[in-house]
Amino acid sequence: MSDDARTRIDALREEIDAIDCRVVDLLNERAKLALDIRALKPQANLGLYDPKREEEIFAKLASCNAGPLYADNLREIYGAILHVMKEL
């Protein structure tokens, strides 16, 4: 591998690392909001699990997706995220 390619790979990996930290920050922000909603649901006479809302989330994600991820990829990723959020 050439030094130029290795240098470029290292730079791209640094960008990925920075993005990963932003994603973690956003996931934690999302988790806090989800916990706030969970605390309010009993007052609104709503159940903790809302499958309709999950489908709304998946549809919204698909509508704002410009790729290269496919909608099915986002559904899989967010399925895992929503699963973890429910366990908080």
C-alpha cells in the first residue's frame, strides 16, 4: 500500500471516529427524550409500547434517507436502537 493511500485511510478513519462520537451523543440525547416520553405516557393513558409509532419512525427514516444505506438497512439499525431504548 502506498504512503498516500495509507495517509488517506488514516484521515478517513479519523473522520469516521468523529462521526461515531457524534452518533453516540445523538443516541444519548434520543434516549433522554424517550425516557421523558415514557414518564409522561401514564398521564396520557398510553401504553409503553406503540407498534404504530415504530412504523411511523421507520417510514420517516425511509423518507429522509438519501443513501447509500437502503431503507431495510435503516430499519434493521433502528430496530436495534428501539429495542435498546425499550430496555432503558
